[in-house]
Amino acid sequence: MHIMEGFLPVYWCLVWFAISIPVVAFGVYKLNELVNKKREILPILAVAGAFIFVLSSLKMPSVIGSCSHPTGTGVSAIMFGPAITAVLGTIVLIFQALFLAHGGITTLGANVFSMGIVGPLVSYLIYKAGMKAKINFYFIVFLAAALGDWATYIITSMELALHFLQKDS
């Protein structure tokens, strides 16, 4: 899922940053709101961030310039919503880029968009729809997490395809 450092041209990096920054900023606002209301939630937020970090550090190479792995953002989105998960995902991606060479700083916007925004949003919407339809809790959590990861992979593929399509033109 991570697009590696320097793989995307500068203009695509800027596009993905421009799309991701407002969502992450809104997530910071929601996170502050949550922590101010319930200070005791901090350890659970930390565990959610650690869960995302560990799962998304399990690197399995896939196509050129990317890798696949479970992300953990679906479970976080179910617990805290997609906006707060965007913040946790961004923090995780920064740590992974700096310390594990997974992804990169120049491609952070693209990686945040796929893993921190779209994947969690898909997971959250599937979970909410499943709960409304009274589907088994365990099944819908599994389905939401799995399909959120697949959405992350699809968006990463689209980000790479946009770069390659324009490259061929």
C-alpha cells in the first residue's frame, strides 16, 4: 500500500497533499474535541495507533513502487470515526517513512489519502450500514476491515495508474 519515496512526480505529490491536508486538519479538530470531553480515551487512542503501526509495518511486496499489508485503519474507524483515524494514519505513515523506509515524505499525501482517508471511510460506512441492517457484529467488523483494506489497495493502484497514464502521454 505504501508508495515509496520519490516514486511520484512533484505535481502528483502536491495534489495528494492538497486533498489530504483538509481531512487531516478536520481529524485533528475532532481528536481535540474527543480528548477534551474524555481524557481517559488517550490510552485507547494510543493502542489504536500502535495497532495500525504494527499491522501496516508487515510489508509484503506487490507491484512496482508499492507493497500490500493489512492496515488496521478499519478497526480504528469503527472505534473513533474516519476523521480521527486519518490523524492516526498520518502519524503512523510519518513514523514508517522516517524509521522503516515504508513509503516516504514526498508521497505522504498519496499514502494518507489511500490508507488514512479512503480505507477508513469505506470501513466506517460498511460498519454503519451493517449495524443498521442488524448484521452479526463480528461478521460486519471483519467485512468492514477487509473491504476498507481493499479500498486502500484500489486507491493506491489508482494513484500509481494516474502517474503512469500521464507518463505515457
